[in-house]
Amino acid sequence: MNKIEEEQMVQVDMFIKNNIDIMESVRMKVIRLSNQLLVGNFSSPHAFTFDDGSVLDAVSDYDSMRLKVNFNETVVNDSIIRHHENSQYISTITLDFTLSEEVKWEMEMWHTMHKHNDVDIVLCPLPMIQALRAEGYTEEWLINSPFRAVRMKDRILKTVSCNTFTI
């Protein structure tokens, strides 16, 4: 490769890096609540409405699917339940959760933002918090991280607390 080609490759690399930075800044949205907390949405395809009226937008369907934890099902009972003349086959399962590589990578991104004071709380699905615990992350680590699950303030209005979160 000659010098001109090398310079063009550097320019292409910079262009790609800048576009990735732009894509990340668009995708990783953060809002400021009335209590001044900066809150982000890790992977929910649904918007969050807080009890102060603030709304945190949903992530894209693509990102929601990409950032799912792994669901591990174990069948504990298979049986037939009889209702009148109809027979219904049901399975009873237990669930546990593990973190995918995509989730771990995304966690690093949010953790970096947290270190730079760009986000205080990152709302995650409760199975992700359970997977973190199962994989050995301690309560102390969780408390010092931005990762939290929502605490519903009102189930009927579907509002989320802006000052109480779950680990």
C-alpha cells in the first residue's frame, strides 16, 4: 500500500469511528429527571413514564432483541390438566438468566458513560439484574454501578418511580 492509500485508509477509519460515535450517541439516549438524575434505557422496547411526568424513550426493536439476556429454561413437570372434556398439556419450568456477549459489551459502554458522569441510572430488565447476581456480581458492585431495574410507582397509570430503583 502506498502513502496515499494509507492516508485514505486512515480517513476511512476516522469516518467509520465518527459515524459509530454518532450512532452510539443517538442510540444511547439519556434524560434528566426533575430530581436531576440522568437516566438511560438499556434495552426496553417500551418508553418509561416517570412519576414526575418525564418520559424516557424506548430503544429500537433491533436493539431490544440484540440486548436480551439469555433465558435458560428447565422443565420441572410435564402434565396433562383436564378441564371438562378438553385435555391440556402444560409444562412447568424454572427460569434462570445469563448475560450474552452483546449485553456485556453494552454494559461496558454504559459503565464508561457512568464514570464520565454522563448517566446516573441505566434502567435494565429485572432478569438482567438477576443474571448479574447469578454471575457473581456483588450487591456492592451493583450499588456502585448505574444498572437498576424500575420500581413501579403506579401499576394502573404505569408510572415509574423517579427516586426508587431495584437491584
